[in-house]
Amino acid sequence: MELLFIALGGAVLGIAARYAIPGRRAHGAVLVPAIGTMVASVVWVALSWLGAPLDGGWIWWVTLGVTALASVAADLALVRTRTAGDERMLHTLMRDGHPARA
């Protein structure tokens, strides 16, 4: 049951990162929340396999903290790389200030 709650928390943190960081038009609406959900689930399972008590508060804080950092980092990286790729494509399509012809 805790894994369900932590996955939901990861999705919420991913949604918060998506709407808190400018440039959300550079990527899909579900990508960053999906990354948050995945990171939260993987970190939670890894910590539980390492023997962390599931009723301890620190496993929640560590998991949600890592998820928040990963969601923000992924969003920033996606915006930066997608914007740069779009600019390169626009430069390729607009040679010498005129649209490229086929």
C-alpha cells in the first residue's frame, strides 16, 4: 500500500515541477509526472530492499526529496535540449533568411 502512496506522491511532485518551471510547451504533459512516478517507485523499492523500515519517516523524506530533485532536473534538461533542438531545426529550415525549398 505504501508503494501506491509513494507513486502518487511522485506523480504530484512531477506535476508540480512541470508547472513551476517555465518552458512546459517544450515537452509532453505527462512526461515529467511519469518520471516522478518512476523515480519515486524505484527509490522506495531500493530503500525497502536495503532494509529500511517502511514505518520510519526518513524513507518517505528521502524518497520524496530524491523525486523532487529528479523531476526538476529532468524538466530543466528537457526544456534546454528541446529548445536547442528546435532552434537548430529552425536554422536548418531557414537558410539565408528564406524558407528552404524542396
